[in-house]
Amino acid sequence: MRAVEDTRPNGIAARLLGDRHCLPLSIALHLVPGALVVAVYLLIGEPFVEAIGYPVLMGWAIALCVVLIPVLVGLLWLGRMRNGHFSLRGVLHYTDKPVPRGKLVAMVIPLIVWMMVLSFALMPVNRFFLDHFFAWVPYTDGAGSATAFLDGYSYSIRLTTMLICLPLTGISLPLIEELYFRGFLLPRITHLGGWAPVVSAVLFSLYHFWTPWVFVSRVIFMFPGFWFAWRNKDIRLSIGMHVGVTSIMATLGTIAVALNLI
């Protein structure tokens, strides 16, 4: 009788798909993508946008795409190793939708308000850290202001930049971040107990190497969404908060540029 072939993942795939990541592995999986984003920006994104005369926002969007799209492909590859076909089943957790839709909306709306209000209220804190600790960083163009990165460019370039970045930095890329950081990584450090969402918030904020001056603020305004996603085992809570805010802000920014208000 022919033996049944064992198709279970092994090696690095098995380690990544395990229910538990040791802290050093989780730290690496959180921070390496951020380091790669900065490297791609400096090597590709920044030279490219300078050559075509576009704002740095476009360069960061390019860098994020170059790094995060392969991250999503990697998650799908892990799904293929686990399921025999490209899928996120068994790769992502917190996807069983345990929170009823009405309760979900009632929880996400305050989270969106919290994140938006705090992100603006804490801008002086970001400015303080930028001026006192990170002025040496070579990619601070447009930092410290919500619109400074658009200054000095023509109307058509500003509008084109916002229209291109809206579906990327406003929707798709934050969604990939949530799938990876909250759907894949956070459930695999639940052995840390109540510290799991804290570690997730800290490491996610550190992952943003391109805006280290926002670290403290980012931990504060993003932590509630991560905590509720962990507490309720429903990734839609953090997705709703994160993608909700970035899409709203990108849409409002695009409208403001289109109407020549900024």
C-alpha cells in the first residue's frame, strides 16, 4: 500500500506557522520590514521622485509597496505550504468575526475618533522629538507638518501625488500592515498575556523607522485598536481603526488639494 505523502510544512515555514513565536523571532519579523522600507526609499524611492520632480510622499509609497506587497505574497505562500493552495486560511488568526456587526461598528467609530484626535493633538510632541532627537535623520523633508511635503510643487503634481497615494497609503498598504502585524504576528505572541498588545503596539511603532519621532505618539493613539483586536480576537477592530483613519485622512487631503485649499 502506497504511503500517504506528508505535505505538512517544515523548516522555516513550520516555524513561522507555529502557534507561538519566541520574542526574538517576533521582534525580527516586526522590525526587518521597516528597515527594508527605509533602505528601498533611500536607494530607489527618493532618487526616483527627485528625478521626476515629485514629493517625498510618492517615494515612501513606492518603498512601502516594494516591501509590503512581497510580505502579503509571503503570507499567501505560507498558506500554500499549509493548505496546498494560495490562501490566508490558517496563516492569519482573529478572522472568525466573533464580534457582531452592530457592536463592531459601535466599537470602531470611537477608535477612529480616538486615533484622529490624538494624532493631531500629539503633533507638538512629535515636533519636540524631531527637533531634539532626530534632526540628524537624512529623510525629514516634510516632517512635523501634515502638508509641508507638498509645498513648492505645482497643482497638477500635488493632485497627482494624492490621487496615486490615496488607494495605496490610504487603504491598501495599511490593510496589508494589519493583516501582517495583527492577523499574523500578534496572535503568535499571546503567550505574553496582557503584554501581547503592548508589545505589538511598541514594535509596530518602532517598525516605522521612517518616522521615529512619532514613536511615542503612535504607541498612544494606536494601542486601543490593537488591544481590542487582541481582547476580542477580531482583526476587524484594528483594521477598522487603522484603515478607517488613513483612508479618511487621505481622502480629505486629496479633496483639499483638488479644491486648492492646501
